[in-house]
Amino acid sequence: MSFRKKSIKPGGKHPGATPGTSRFDNRRVFMSVIVTGVLLIALAAGFSVYRVAFNKVVQAPSPYYDLTSLQVSGRQPQAPPRVDAGNPCMVLQEHLELLRRKDYPQAYEYLCNGLQGMTSLAEFTDNAKRNAPLFRDVRAYRFGSYNASGTAASVDGYLVYSGGGRSKVQAQLSKQADGWKIAFMTVIYE
């Protein structure tokens, strides 16, 4: 950069002065556009790297069902994929799984008629939401056997959590026309 004074031509104008914008102003705008473009590209690349490297969605695996209560031997015909309504352990495990998945209307259907008469769906849903921490992070259901006599059955077992620990589950079931339904259930964290 020189500090030399330039001579003014006769007519009183500086050399290179034109009406409108000067070349220096055009360069400044051009550089601003280039810097903005480079920053936008760097920002987009940063978001892309973040999504690929750090934004991982990990889906928790479904809990393990305890099938030891099934007393079946020999070859069985192919059955439709649904809960075995004849096995109280499987009915209770399915009910607990529906509570874990927060499918409260479907879980409500597993309650016996007497319990449904005493508790509305709204009250059941409210209670299930208050006790939701008991059904989070379930790794396995442990219900190895049940005691049945006539139209009543009792099931004792455990919910096993992914982070360690377990909850004791005790339930009384009632035999109804469409299979076993839950009449009473307690879940206590140990």
C-alpha cells in the first residue's frame, strides 16, 4: 500500500472514479458471498458428520419370554401367532409386555370382568402411567410355573431389568369364557 498522493487530472476527478460502485466495493461483496458459501458448506458437512457419527438411535431389544411353563410334548399343529389363553403365565407375560409398550387399552382387555367393573379404562391408564418405571427396561420375564384349580390360578415370578435388579410379580387369574384374565396383581421392586 502506498501513501503517495495521486495527482488529480484536469477536470477535478480522481483517476478510476466512476459513477456507481467502485471495483473495491465489488470485490468486498464477492468475498462476502464466497465466505458465506464456504461457511454454509462447512455447517452442512458438520451436521452430516454429526448425524452419521453421533446421532445413533438404539432400540431396546424386546424382553425374553419365559416359556418353561409350557408343558407340550410331541408334534403340534401350526397355531396362529397369539397368546396361549390356556396358560396363565403367558397371559400375565403378555399383559406386562403391553404395559411396557404403553398399550393401555389392549392391556385393559386382559383384566377379568369383575376388575373391569370396578376400574374404568381411564383409572387403569392413570395407575399404569404412575407405575410406568416398573415396566421400563425389562430384559426378561421369569414365570416358570403356575398353580391352577378350577377357575382360579396363581402365578408368581419376576421382571428382570436390563440394568440389574428385578421386581417380584404375584397375580391371581380367573378363568372366563375367552381364557384366563387377571383378577389381582402386585409388582414389588426388590
